[in-house]
Amino acid sequence: MISRLQAVWVTVEDLERSVRFYSTLLDSQPAARLKGKGPNADQTVCFELSDATRLMLWHEPAVATALAEMKNPARVDVDLEVDDVQALFERLVRSGIDPLTDLTEHELGGRTFDVQDPDGNRVRLGNRWATPLAKA
């Protein structure tokens, strides 16, 4: 049985550009940087989202080159719960990050807005959902 989500891995084309974006978005600096061996080794930057969950930005040169050449590469959507969505929205706008959407009421309750990271991944930020999901 799965007990929790440990990490979300996001493949990025330009690691430092993504680190700057997510540092601003999360108002946090990376907790760790990992680098493989060799001149074309992969690199990973870890952000601690909570005691139990990490956001991992992963750059591997061959994968980044392949993604850059694709017309519509697969992307990831990440939803992050925040304490004060209004304050975060205002801080990101002041810092130069243009939201994709305005603050809106989410169909499951709470307020959300979306931003796009430098690689085209959608990040939704919002309050905890007020409505529990129905069991399938």
C-alpha cells in the first residue's frame, strides 16, 4: 500500500532558469543539489515542500535536448496547496510572474490560480479543497 507521495520530478531544459522560477514561486531556496559523474551528467535540485514531500527539478542533457526539439512534449501538471492564496498571488505578480489565470473558485472548493514554469508545465496554487473527492 502506498503511504504518501514522496516527490514530484519535473524534467527541465534549463536547470538554473527553473531554479530561479521555483525559488520565486515557493519563496524558498533549494534544500539540496545533486550531480552525477562526468561532463554530461544529470543534475537534480530538490525543494522541500513539506516534511514528507519534495519537488525535484531534473536536468539530463540528452533528455533536455530531445524535449527542446519536440513540438508538443509531455508535460506535468502540479497542484500545490498554500496557506494564503491571495497573498501568494499578489507576491508573484509583484515579482514578475504572470499568472495564467486569475484567482477563481475551484469546483472542489477553495480558490486557485495557475502559473506556467519556464518549461511549459502548469502549476496550480490554491487553498485546501473544501469538498472531499467521491470514492469511485
